[in-house]
Amino acid sequence: MKFNSINVLIIILMFAGINIQANEFDWLRDDSRENDKVVNYLQQQNQQTEAWLKPTVPLQKELLAEWSNNRPQRGEQPWLLIGNAEYNIENHNGRRSLLTRELTGQNIKVLVDISLRQEKSDYYELGAWTISSDLHYVALAEDYDGSEQYTITVVDLFTQKEVVIAEGYAANIIWGQDSKSLYLIGLEKNTQRPNTLHRFYVANSKPAEFLLEETSKDWLLSFYSSGNKDYALVQSNNESSSEQRLLSLKSGNLSVPIRPRKTDVEYYADVDEETLYLNSNLDGVFKLYRSSLSEPSKWSIFYQPKLGAQINNFYLFSAGPVVITQADQIKKINVLSKSGRVRFSTELGTKGSVEWLSRSGDYNSNQLHIRTMSMITPPKWDRLNTRTLQRTLLSQDNYPTFDSALYYTEQVYIQSGTEKIPVTLAYRKDKFNSESAIFLYGYGAYGMTMKPYFMPQITSLMDRGIVYAIAHVRGGYKGEEWHHAGAGINKAVSISDFTQVAESMKGYKNGLHPIFAIGGSAGGTLVSASLNKCPDLFSGAVLQVPFVDVVASMSDTSLPLTAQQYDEWGNPHLTSQLLIMRAYDPIRNLKIQDYPPVLTRVGLQDRRVPYWEGAKYIAKLSQMSQSSGPYLLYTDFKAGHASDRRQSLANQAREYSFLLTLDKLTKAEP
């Protein structure tokens, strides 16, 4: 390939630009997270943040008290059916515990006191738990510092003796059929890419066995159990392709790939007795295929959704497969016969609602549980029997101080380019007026939908006259085309969608509403880039563990999961994509102009979006903005990408109090 001198100069300048703009604050990066200068700086920033927020402490306490007083009287939750008993994690006698009970619901017994384990560290997350086939052991995946490197512990349920099997692994756990071995996914050093498969033995009775390594740096390794208890599916995948193998849980043998990997071809398999079912876009559109276990590479079409719909997921039961399809934003459950005939079809919910499925039994249980809610409708559980086709109400959560009749929710559509962007919103009817502030939440990445959950925290906002809105911008999920339209080299599209939604929502119902933006992680990219583009649209913003130093992070393959996400953010090693990334990169597009106040929260132990991204962003924003701010940084020294469940409500109270105070101050200005 030839380069003329002008091209060489352009490339040199572009790559020089990657470093020049960020160098002033690069000292804030400390991979050890122990540098005294950096730690002192972060502590000083916390002190400044706490000083500004000190007048809001009564409001924070008020919010926390409301959330405590409005704790739900939870209805019956689906328990996991294993053999002749059920298992679940619930609060029992004031303690969060792993419980078991008889099928009648009687004789509840505490197996593991989770609260006791949690009390041993400032941060705690139970990533997974699974019971051995003989019901003798439970394996726990626990994170004690927010790094998402899990310690795997096996507890003897009869003696309560426990042994640490492995440390620094992914949260995935599958037991072998012998109940003496279990399978784990190892993490690559530094990057934390899940890349190896191992077999460990209870009480370390045998040396651990290495089974498989995924050597492609942009591919990840994972596994999941199948409907047939004798098998698990071991999966390698990147952003747009997948490859799977069958793992025998009897012998530990691993098959060759069911179908060799191919760019842009995905397939996801499950096993029903001696039949393999696969959801795949082999010919461009996801269909459900099947084959025999003896000839797994020979596929035939089993079920094809109607035009305009696509398959989201499927489940296998002895009564027949269940396929979940989606058209626009409406999901359907389709119960099939084993010949592929649709026996029963029903909508999961409506636009503006949230719904998901829980499989709480095995292949022979023929039961699915359906969770539904909206921002103004408390959650309920339905049970669907896939054999009798009966859908019945299992339980409804009750919030003692909440009256849904006081609130209103709808989904509106905002024109952005050639598309109409859905916006789900809710407010309290008697508190709404033409100047009600709108808290606008956005994410717009990884094909994920930010669902309108019912949350007491949002109810407290609505009770104070706030309109809570979720912008379902491109890059999120309303089908694969919707995702790709706002991802990678199209990332600017999702940012334009968000600013267009903000501009239109200002005039919602002929009002003049101040807009306050909220975004976390990838949503932090969306919001901070929108602040660069149209700072005057927003009266304030909260960024939660925000991904704001896009070019630098995507250029650094030593960071976790960088190489696997080029399709989502762009590949800075390709000149054409680097130009596009530089055009939307939040930290590199900060400029001398008026910015609204911003509160940014980071986690010191965060490996996905390192703390220094938010720290550098606030430092540079404070330097560039011509407004008085404030521009606040809060570092949670005991958290990673996610907060400890004991601190999450305090974080929300702090952030909502910040925005509520800004709204009050703005309206008090002459």
C-alpha cells in the first residue's frame, strides 16, 4: 500500500491528537489505584462535592426515608424448582439468605446466610449460586471489591464447611453430573477477558483441568446449561458472530464446534432430549432451526416468525418449545408443538410496560413465570403452564403509600431524521404543570433497552413535580437495525436522537420544561456528548460511571474488553473510523463554552470504565466551561462498575437531590 506525504502527515497529526488533548490530566490514571497523589486528589474532590451538597443532606435523608417507608409487601416470588424442593434467595427473619422449602411452601430452611457473608467486606456482590445435582453442595461466586473477579466457594449444605475452589474467575458456574466437579470460566490477565474453560473438583480432590482457550482477542468465552441436564453449551462470540460446542456434563468431553465461526453469523443452541434447537441468523434473519445430536451440523428450519418480527429467545420444555418474538416494541410468547405448530400466542405486555420471563423449573416443569410492570404499575408475577396453556396471576407487589390513580404514563414519539424515537414518560397528574422539570434518561448502546421499571425512587421524583422520561434512542434495542443505526461509525446518530428528544420535550404539552439529563456507563457517553453538542438544552446532568474518554480507551487494548467492542464504538486503528470517533468523543470535544452543572460518580475499582475517565472529564470540563457550574466528582472508593447494594440508594438520593436542587435554584433565578 502506498502513502503520499500528505496522507502520512494527516495520519501523524491524527494519532498525535489522540494524546495531546488528554495529556494534561493523564496523571490521574493509576492502574494500581494506590498512588497517594491520585488518591488524595480524589478525596479532595469528594470533599468539594460533599461541601456543595451539604445543604441537600436533609433532602437526601427525606428521600431515603420515603423509600424505606414505601418498601413493598412483596407477593410470592417464583422459586427455583430442583427435584422435590424449591430454592430462592429472599429476606428471611431480617436476613438475606439462600433458602429451601418443600413444594407445598412449608418447612423453610436457611442454607446460606448471605447477610453474614456480606458483612465481612465493604463491597459485596453475589454473582451466581448453583446447587449440585445431588443437592449436597452449593457453589457461590462472590465479588468482594467491585473488580468483577469472583471467588468461587463451595459450601457443604449438611456440615456448613466450605472451601475456596478458585479466585479471580468469572461468575459463571456449572456443576458436573457427578456433583464432585464444576466448570468455570477463567479471565485473561489485565484485560479480564473471559477466555478459558476449566474443570475444578470439590475440596480440590483432583488437580484442575484446562479444557479450552479462546485465543482471538476480540472474542469472549462463556457457557450456559441446556434443557438436557447432561449437556452445557460453551460459547465463543464477538459483537456480531458466535460459535458453540457441546460440553458433556457426564464425561467432561467437549465437542468440536457445532458450526465453525463465520463473520456476522450467530447461533444459540439448546438441547431437548436428543434434539438440538438453534436460534440463528444463518441466512440473514433469525429463525429457529433443529438438528439431531448425532448430526449437529445438519440444520432444518423449525420455526420462522412472521414478517416484521424477530426471535428474541426460546425455551425448551417437554410440552414443546416456547419462542419469544418481538415486532416493534411488542413481545409475544409463542408456545409450539414439537412439530412446530403454534399452539398458543399472547402478548407479554404493552408499549410503555416492562416484561421479562423467568424459567424457574427444569425441562419437565413446563412452567414459565412472567414479570410485568410499568413506571406507575407495581410489579406482578404471572405463571404460564406450557402444557395446559393456562396463564394465571401468581402474585402482585403492594406498595403501601402508592396510589397508581394519581399518576400518568404514556409513550410519545419524537422525530429525529427519518425515524421516530420512542420516549416513555410518567408524572403525577396533580403536580404537573407547564414548567415541570423533565429528568431525561438515556443509554443507547449494545442493543439494550432501558426499560420503564416501577421504582419508588422515581415515584418520589414524580411526587415532587418531576416528569421522568426515558429516551429509547438508536443504538439501543428495537430490533437489530435500530441497534446498528446508532452503533460504531453511526454513534453520532444516537447522540442526535437524544438532543432532538431533549429539544422536543422542552415543549411537551405546550410547556417550557427544563431538561436534566441522566446517563450511566455507555449512557454517560450519550449524555456528555449531547452536552458538548447542545449545552443550552440542558439545565444539569448526572453521569454515572461514564464512558467519556472513548478514543483513548478504545486505543488501549490492555483495558478490559476493548478489542471486543470495536463494532459498538469504532476501531481507532482504522483511519476512517478514528475520524468519526474523534468527532463524538466526549472528553476530546469539550470546548470553551457555557456548560450546565454536572455531577459525575465513578468507582475506584471499576475495571469496565476506569475511574480516571470521569475524573479527567470533570477536571477538563471545569477548565473549559465559561459557566460557574458546579462540576462535581464523587468517587466511591469501595465500588466497581456497580455499587454495593447497601450503597446504591444513597447514591441515588445524592444524585436526585443534586438535580432537584438545581431545578429549584433555576426557578428561583429572576
